[in-house]
Amino acid sequence: MASLPTPPAQPDDATEAYVGLAADVAERQARSRGWDTVRAVPPGAFLTMEFRHGRINFQVEDDTVTRCWAG
């Protein structure tokens, strides 16, 4: 039986540092720090809850990040 693949390491980044940034600034910063996928969603959006390595999520209201989490 084959072994399970090792997922890539997450960028060593404090997600709370993105809160309060403009959405476009936050996205550029996240990509420059190594996040593969940047997802911006409005408050109350329905999302699947699967964890994806390399993905950072932004809740955006009025073009400002109000919440941020990895996965």
C-alpha cells in the first residue's frame, strides 16, 4: 500500500495581520508571502469547510478585510 503524500507547508504568516487591510493590498501581500490560493468572500457567504493547504480566506466588507483564516 502506498504511503499518504505529505502536504506542503503552510506559509508562516499571522492571519490576524490581514484584518483591516484593503482587499487588493491583502491579496498582494498574501501571494507575496507564499499563499497559493487567496479567496475573498462577502459576509454570510456559504462555503465548504474542507481544509486546503496553501489557501487563505478573507471575509471582505466594503473592500476591507474583516476576518481572515487559513485553509
